[in-house]
Amino acid sequence: MTRLLLVRHGESEFNRARRFAGFIDVDLTEFGRRQVEKLRERLAGEKIDVAYSSDLKRALKTAELATDGRNLPITTCPELREINYGEVDGLPFSEIQSRFPDLAKQLTTSELGLEFPGGETFTAFVDRVALFKERLAKHGQSESVLIVAHGGPLRALMCSMLGISQSCWWQLSVDNASLSIIETHSRGAVLSLLNETYHLRGLVPAGKGASGD
């Protein structure tokens, strides 16, 4: 079987500010870096033969920190970028509600017909992420592949790999610095781990009494 280790980037500056972050290239917070250090410890016992990452800073930095010490090249993949939110990129939801009320309503109902002004449609986003599967086809059954990306593309990839409708996309939780695992077999793919964050226990952001977004 091929083992896919799916990792979401650590907390970004816009995660902390609760702003939409798509193609906008924001960095990790200091807390996000600490999350990834804990993730690296979690991955220490995992074999990793190949590493892929979104080319956006918050994901690539996560991939670099998570594989530090392995001397493993990281292949950057634009198809693993988050949704292109267009004019919505960088806005908090409250401002989206004010400026784009129809879009805000679609976001709360998770409609597949989403279309971001100046950005991508949800369908185009899903098709883009599906292109990444072509890269996976060349890997052997005994290889372990690290994939570092964003919440949106990871959930879209899971739905695609598992053969379930993208309408289930919003039902898959993928937290910052979490680990999910998909194992591919001749009969198909199996989700053997979803959104593991146990390695982050005890981490507390500066000035807060509890960890998390």
C-alpha cells in the first residue's frame, strides 16, 4: 500500500486574526511554528520517502520544519494551494457578510456552486486539487508520502481519494498542524486516521488560556 500523510500547516497570521486566507501568502505565527515542532516529533517514527507541499509560505514553511533533519527535498505544488478567494481574500467573515451577503449565505450552507468574486469557483478548485492525484500515481505501493497543504485542498483530496461526494467536504475537520492518514490499496483508499492533534496537547498561544484556533 501507499501511505499518504496529510498535514495542514500550522497556525498562520490570518488564522489567528480569523481572516480568510486563500492565495494570499501569509506566514506562520510563532505559535504555529511551535505547533509544527510538536508535529515533527509526532512524525519522527514515520517513514517518509517523498514530500509535497503547497507553494504558499505557510504550508512550505510547515513542510520544511516538519522534515527538518531528514535531508528530504520538498516538491512544491501550486495545485495544492487553498481556494482562490479573490476579493474576499484577507477579509473576516463579518466584512464578507456586509459586502457580499449572498456569498456569506452560501458559505454558511456549504453550497457546491460557490463562486468567489475575482477568484475561483468551488468546482474549479476541486478540479485543480484533483490534478495532484496524477503525481501520486507514480509512487510505489511501499512508499510513504508526506503532503502538506491547507484545510480546503486536504478535504477535497480526501473526498476524491475516498470516492465520496465533495458535498461531504465540510464534514471533515482538518485543524492546524493536524495529521490525517490515507492508505491506498488495490481495491481503493482507506482513511485510517483523521485530524489527529494529540501531539499538540498542552500548547497554549501567548495571552490565551487554551490552545486551538
